[in-house]
Amino acid sequence: MIDVVYFAWVRERIGLPKERLDTTSATVRELVTELRAREDRYEAAFADLSALRVAVDQELTDFDAPLAGVREVAFFPPMTGG
């Protein structure tokens, strides 16, 4: 089982802050493909991966990161500073 956490507009589009999934996906990219196939709201949230960042077990990474042994994947828009 893996916890998938959504922040900001990703959470708004999906309608959930977090969910627990049982997945066979090997990478974050495969997980995104699996999520996009679920419902239109996931397709909308993950339509443009260049507008998203991902963290695996609270470490920033990329969409090719492996999921073996991972407990949490978080998706969020790029952070802006000021």
C-alpha cells in the first residue's frame, strides 16, 4: 500500500487530499498513468506533467523515480517564492 497525497489545485481537481492505493506501478510515471485511467478528474489533474512536481517519501524527485519500498508519493504544483 502507498499513500498518495495531493496539494493545491491538484487536490481541488481530484477532490481528495490523500488516498491509500494498492498499486503494481514500478515508477511514479506508471502510477500517474494508472491514476489518469481511473476517472476524468484524475485525467484533468495529471493532464500536464510539466505543471507538476512530485516527492517520494518527502524527497523531491522526478516522474521516473522507482516506487519499490515507497510509503508516500505527493503531487503538487511548482512552488513560487517571494
